[in-house]
Amino acid sequence: MMRSFQQRVRRKAVLIGVGDFLSSDPLLARHRLPGTVNDVRHLESLLNRKYGFAQPDILTLVGKVATRQRILDAVKQHLLVDSKGVDEALFYFSGHGVLVPPRPTDDPKFAYKALATADVETDN
């Protein structure tokens, strides 16, 4: 169905920036990303000014508060539960990715890729 020009497109976004980690592991400390908060703030401003995202419809989690559970909760609540009738949804992540080794029942030549949340742990 085509939307008339008078009808407003409803948009929601969850923006995540992880550059610091809760763990004191030296491996993680060496891989800090100082620009992730700026990435999120600049995108938030762009979405608001240029693409018409209303400020209350943009949820941001940056730094050490961007834990696995908080990210999952934000996506569930902001992009799924609270988004009835939303036309466009955006999930953005600025940070590291990690490879998760396959489980014993998985094909050994595959590894899973995941986002490195603020509470990521290494297998040291």
C-alpha cells in the first residue's frame, strides 16, 4: 500500500556504542575503541535532523552500560513491543565483533559471530 505524502512515517532506532569493557582483562583493555560513543552521538543527530526520527524514538546505550542483557532488553522493548505500527526500525552497533567457537554438536569448521558487548568475557 502506498503512503500519501501527508502521512508521517514512524521510525524507531536502537543505537549501541561499546568501546570500553567491564572486565579488567588486559586483552580487552588493549582493544578499547574510543570513537564508539562519538559514532552513536553523530548518528543520533543525523537521524534526528536529516531523517525525521523523533528524539524519544531513538534509544542509545553507550559505554559500559551496553551489556548483553540491556541490549537484548532495548531491542525487545523499543523495537518490538513498543513499535506497533512502526514503519522503519534501525539497529546500529559500533564496537568489536567476536568469534564464538562451535559447540561440540556443531560443524567444527564453523564459528559463530557475535557483538562484543560491554560485559564480554575472554576465555583466558
